[in-house]
Amino acid sequence: MRVRLRRRPVTYRWARRIAVGLVGGTVLAIGIALIVLPGPAFVVIPLGLAILGVEFAWARLWLRKVRQRSGELVGYFRKGSK
């Protein structure tokens, strides 16, 4: 007996991709604005990239680079404070 898997329609995939793009793009834009405005830009930008990374490979790559650079920056300050 063969079990049929129900495939989601293409419109669902596009709707999800658009929704993730809008939400993630908005959070990322707010984070970029917070660089010059008072606020936690260095928390909001990775959050926006993480949301975008759910659907887009380029955002996962950027998030990986941000994590690496922030780790290097934290290590630099930890060494300097000792």
C-alpha cells in the first residue's frame, strides 16, 4: 500500500517566502537605522538576518560572518581588558 504525501501548493511557498522577506527585511532595516539612532543595533541586525536566513541562503552566509566577526571582537576586548 502506497502512502501519498500531500504536497503544499506553490502559492504557499511563495507566500511564506514573501512573508519571511518582509518581516526579516523590516527587522534588518530597523537594525541598520539603529546604528545611527539610539538603540541595540548589534542585537537587532543579527535577529533580522536570522529571520531572513530561514528562507534565504545569502542571509545565512551574512549571519555566519556577523557571528564570526562579533566573536573576534569580543575576544579582542577580553584580551585587552586583562
